[in-house]
Amino acid sequence: MARAATTQRKIVVTTAAWIVGLLIFFPILWTILTSFKTEGDAIAFPPSLFPPHWTLENYFEVQSRSDYFRHFVNSVVISIGSTVLALLIAVPAAWAMAFSPTPKTRDIMMWMLSTKMMPAVGVLVPIYLIFRTLGLLDNVWGLMVILMLMNLPIVVWMLYTYFKEIPVDILEAARMDGATLGKELVYVLVPMAVPGIASTMLLNVILAWNEAFWTLNLTAARAAPLTAFIASYSSPEGLFWAKLSAASTLAIAPILVLGWISQKQLVRGLTFGAVK
Amino acid sequence: MGSIQLQHVNKSFGTHAVIPDASLEIKDGEFVVFVGPSGCGKSTLLRLIAGLEDTTSGQILLDGQDMTAAAPAKRQLAMVFQSYALYPHMTVAQNIGFPLKMAGMDKAAIDAKVKEAAGVLNLTSYLDRRPRNLSGGQRQRVAIGRAIVREPKAFLFDEPLSNLDAALRVNMRLEISELHHQLKTTMVYVTHDQVEAMTMADRIVVLNAGNIEQFGTPMELYRTPANRFVAGFIGSPKMNFVDGAEAAKHGAFAIGVRPEHMAVNKDSGLWRGTVGVAEHLGSDTFLHVNVDGLGLMTVRAEGEKQLHHGDVVWLTPDPSRIYRFDKDGQALAAA
Amino acid sequence: MATRQTKALARAMMAPSIIVLFVWMIVPLVLTLWFSFQRYNLNYPERSGFVWFRNYYFFLTDPAFLQAIGNTLILVVGVLVITVVGGILLALLLDQPIWGQGIVRLLVIAPFFVMPTVSALVWKNMMMHPQYGIFAWISKTLGLPTVAWLTDYPLASVIIITAWEWLPFAALILLTALQSLDEDQKEASEMDGANFVNRFIYIILPHLARAITVVILIETIFLLSVFAEIYVTTQGGPGYSSTNLPFLVYVQALLNYDVGGASAGGMVAVVLANIVAIFLIRIVGRNLDA
């Protein structure tokens, strides 16, 4: 009796969950499908869910008309570059705080977090002026540094929570086993820390890829990553929806895949370890 | 060779002395157990010997050499941790071979040693697994394997069995004792379980609040405890203590009688009481008796004794086995 | 001896992060504060000088400012209500046994990974467009008048878009928290005769309390600085009807070149954000010990 009720219930719940899931996903699905339509089909009324005439033309057009690939490379360079920069200075810091904490460590962590709370508009004006003076406007390197600074607190925090989970016992065991500090690092610490560093990196790439305040305000045609490039489609002339969809699909596809892979770490990273 | 000497060792954190002043001499080849309640400083003492903690003052000598300031790796000691502290990213073979690799031994020699150790510890068929795919007992054996391959001067065990279930714990206890007989290497073993201490040790160090209360063979501690703390800690079930007028009859501030040193009779005896809970174990029966005017006492009776809740019984302590203590809890010489 | 060396090393390892963050936080902030007391417009470089609180006075008495503050608050609260309530419902739904649970989960969290400019454009053109949008099609099919979302309900449109972006975040975190609820506790409460509503009120909601707080605070931090969604869709209009504080500062600084006024606005935003930050930091700090 109980079994039958459970199965029935599962069918209802499953149906509801799929409907809700598809509704939430619909705008993305719609964008992907539209990218394979001709411009005419894209604005046809009534709309058809699947393209009546499948075409890849939009993807080629996006590239030939607006040098899409350059913006894609900008996005890759900026997001990966800022992440690597952040890791380079965050790994030692998180390491020191996790393994030789002092009474001040906690305050330092809190202070780092508080820098993340500062709204970007609060510093937009001076940063803009400084960048203008230094000739860093519309420059990939300048943006890379800004995004590194934006995400540095999250990176330190995430790494810290991962490093904290490496048991001190193991480090002591390595010392008892005769490992010098260098060997301890190579054979024990680094292999154990790699998974944590990797997921921190992943989350940070996602955040940097999607960052849209500084990229919109500090770049123009040359250094614009995809966020800013896509925004240029908001100008009202013409309804190139299929092309817009193709450009959007290309812009979100890689990060959607990365995001799906890292969803577990995401919770932890975004809540600073408060929810695991 | 592996003798360990502690001379007036003190360990303080700030003004708080965890180990006020400990002196101790462990002979080569001895199995010594540090036992005491949690927080008594037994693990700290072990970590001082290991070199994982710095001493505040005093000397630690290994084989007569002053090693107080030496790094853990230089002391040629091996340690088995409570959490096993296995390297999760290495296979069993790599875990066991790690200390040899650190010592710069060549690969063939490491392999041979690892195989030998795995044979001794029944780990041969698990050599390629990773720690997370092993049971608790197997992990424990890997940790021991990692310790024995390097042929240390002494083994240090920090509560190695406390994460195992009861049946496995008894097994591993026997295995470690057997290992000691085979290797004849000095072993220092920390536990809070007095049964482990009694069954495994050549000599036991009883610690309380950082002080060494008594250092002797298990039977010495059982027969002639130096004070009330040791008397109460060693032996299971615990010794019964009585103070007041009844103790004064024996010229002491307090007296103690072990549960196994009392006779139980239904008709007559020295102390009258009512049976509360009777625990029938088969081989023994433990009676928790509410003795009139003296309080709750535990008595061991023979296993088949048919006594139940509410029965009235008489208890008679063996007069030659009554322990006497003064006001400060120190043992008084037998009367 | 050894410990002292470790400490020095630890300090050296932390130094780069601390210095970099310190510079990043302090230098621009001090500059913003300094500019906010200056008469400073890039269009009129010859008019300059220290004006004390004049910029604040102009900024705070500008009717656009009050509207922007109001819009900022409505935006934050609106999105919070939608995402937290929706997130709880979604989390409860996804916590049930479902066929294909993993896939549904992926579908639900997907919007969070879409860059803000893309989601804003997709919603603007393909969902809310008065002629070709999906919403228009639904209205027409049902025989209802079509709605020009972005011109008639600009703020509500921005709220919908932003809520769509943040709903997955809330759902994912609340689901994670929900899954950490002890199975025994649920069963014990069932044995104690609690029905679903009782279980939700007495067991589930208290268990989620911390996660909900975290969601609210973190979302607030980000929602206070919503920018791209407005930039791409309404440009703050019509009039100032969908301008929030960050967008107003952007308009002052990069469109009107009024550095002094924009800086004063930036300082107001900093103060607002800090009020929230104090609470967030306390909560996260408490969890740090656990």
C-alpha cells in the first residue's frame, strides 16, 4: 500500500519538477533554438519552438560581421588571466592562514571579506580617472587586474576553507616520516591541495567571465570581452535576433558547462563556506 | 637500541603548565603505556617525545643522547596517529614506502621492504588500493606498516584503537602485542582505556593533570596503587571507596575494596544491602548493591549466581585486600 | 625558534594579498571621498575648488536621487522576496525523489551562469518585446492586450530579469542546506505525528534559517549594485523610473562627466552597502568558528 502511494507521488512530483525546471530554463533553450533559425523565422508569428529551417548561418555571420572571435579571446584572457593572478597571491596567503594561524588571522579574513562588500560604484570614478591617466582604458591587462582584485577575497576564502580540511595529523606524519619542508610540499601538501585549488579556479573563471560592471565601463571596441560585446546588440537598430542568439549561445555555452561541473563547489564558494 | 629518558620536562602554554615536571626512564625494548583521563597530558607527553611539540624546559634523551631540540625527522621515531594520518592520494604501497622514499632509499629496496611489511600485516592484496577504500582496521594496519618499515628506535602510538569498533579493537590489541614480541622494539602507547593499558603494557605510566601518579608494571599498579587516583583508575569495574566512620575503624581517612575482593552471602556478612541492577555476563555477575549507610557498591559474584533486583544481600570484604588512604589520597602501608 | 621562523614566513606569505587589497580598497575610496568635496567636472576643467558638502547637497536634493534610492530598495526587496520564497519552494520540490533529478537540477541552476548582459538582452528582445516576444505571443493567444513591458513596467521588468538570474542561486543554496538536514530528525518528527506543514514550520524552516540569512545578505550585496541589466534594457528610463543608485552614479560620472557629484553618490552607495555588510560579516564570522 505504502509503495503504491510512493510511486504515485513520485510521478506527480517528477512532473511538477520537470515543468518548473523547463520553465526556468526556457529563455536559454529559446535562445539556443533561435540561433539556428533564419532571421525571418526568428521573428515569425506565431513563433515555432523548433527552427523550421535549421541553419548555421548566424554563427558565421556573427564572426564575419563583428569579429566575434576577438571578443571571445578577450574573455578567455581576462577571466583566466585574472584567476591565475589571484591564485598566485592568494595561495600563499590562504596557506599561511590555514596552517599557522595567529590570533589576528580571523580579523584579517574578515577584513578581506569586507573589501568584497564595497560597491563598485563607490570607486568607479577614481578608477576610471586613474585608468584614463595611465592609458589603461579599453585595455585587457587593466581589466585583468581589476577583476583579480574584485575576486581576490573570494579566492582567499575558498582556498582557506579547503586548506583547513587538510588534517594537521597528516602534515605531522610527514614530518615524522622524515620529510623536509620542501618534500612535504611536493609529495603531501600540493597533491592534497590540488582539488581545492582547481575548484576555486573554476568558480573564479565563471565569476570573471560574467562580470559586467567593470567590463562595460572600462572597455570599448578593442578590449571588450563578450559581456560588453553582447551589450552592443542592445542598440535599437534592426532586429537581428537570430544573430544575437548565436552570439549569446556562444558566450554562455562554455561557462554553462563549467558551471554545471562545479555546482557543488559553487555553493561553498559563494557563501564563503557558511553553507556546504 | 631505543631507550627514552625524560628529565624534568616541562611544557607550558603561556602561564598554564600542561606538564609541570615529568621525569621518566623507558628501557630499550619496553612496552610502556601512558594512561589517564582525557586532558591529563598523556598525548602532549608523547608529542614531546616525538618532537611535534617543543619542550618549555627539561631534557629528552634518546639512547642517552640529548634530542630535546632535534627535529622530529632526526629522532628516528615512528608514530601511529589516532586518525591514522594516511596520505589519501597515495596507494597503500606508497603510504608504507613514504618514509623510505624520504630517506632516499632506492626503489627496489623500498619495494622489498614494503612487501615484507605488507606480509607481516596481511596487507599484500591491498597494496594498490587507496586509503579511502580500506576498512578502519586495514587503515590502522597501513599506519603501523608505515611505522615499521623504517625500523625506528621506538614506536609511538597515539590512541591508535579509539576509532575502531569494540571487536576490532580487541583484535588489533592482540596484533600490536604480537608485533612487539616479534620486533622487540621500544613502544610507547597512549590510551585512556585502562583495559588496553593492563593487557598490553610491560609498564604503565598513570597520568593525572600532567603529573605522573605512578609508574610500574600492571600488577604493581593493581596490587599496590600509590594513591586513590591510581586505585580508582586501574581495575574494572572500579574500586569501591568508603570514608567516614567505617574507614576510621581501619585507621584511615578512606578505604577501598575492589569488586572482586568481596564475598556475597544471602544470610550473613559485614555489610547489609539491597541489590539494584544485576548484570549477568555469563562468566561473572556484577551486582550494584545499595549498602545501608555506605552507598552504592559494585561487587563481582560468580556467573551463575541467581540474584535479582530487590534481593537483600550481605557483603564481606577480604580483610587482606582492603586499601587504606590518608586525607590527601596517598596510600597507607598495609596494616 | 622554529615557531618564530614559521611566523615570519607566514607573514611574508600573507603580505601580497593584504597589501594589494588594502591599496585597492583604500586608495580609490579616499579619492572618491576627496572628489566628493570638489567641484570637478571633466567638461569644465577650469571650474574647480573645494566645495565642502555642496555635491552631497545637490545629489541628495536631486529628485532623481530620491527616486533612485526608492528604485534601488524596491529592486532589492522585490528580487529578494521572489528568490527566497521561490527558492524555498524549488528546494523543497527538488529535495523529493524525482526521476532525472540531476537533469532538473542543471536546468534550474543554468540561469545563474548566464552573463547579465545576455540575460538582459534575451529577456528584452525575446521574452518581453511588445511585438515579437513570447509574452506578447501568450497574450495574443489568450486574446489579451499586449504589454510593452520595458516602457510600461520598467522597474518590474528589471526585477523579473534579475530575479530570474538569482532564483537559481537561492534554490541551490537552500537545497544544499535542506539536504544536510538529518534524515533521522525528519523521521523522528514523522513518528512524533507531525504532518508536512508542521514539519515545515518546526523542523525545516528553523534548519534553513541560517542558509536563508546567508542568501538574503549575499544577494543584497549584489542586488545593491545591479547595473548591466538596466544598462542593456531600459537605460534607467523612461525618465528615472528604472534608475537605481549605481546607474545614477554611472550617468553622473561617465555621461555627465560630473566627477564631484558622482563621487558623492558613490559615497552614499558605500554607506548603504556597509550597513548590510556589517550584518553579513557577523554571520559569516560566527560560522568561521564552527
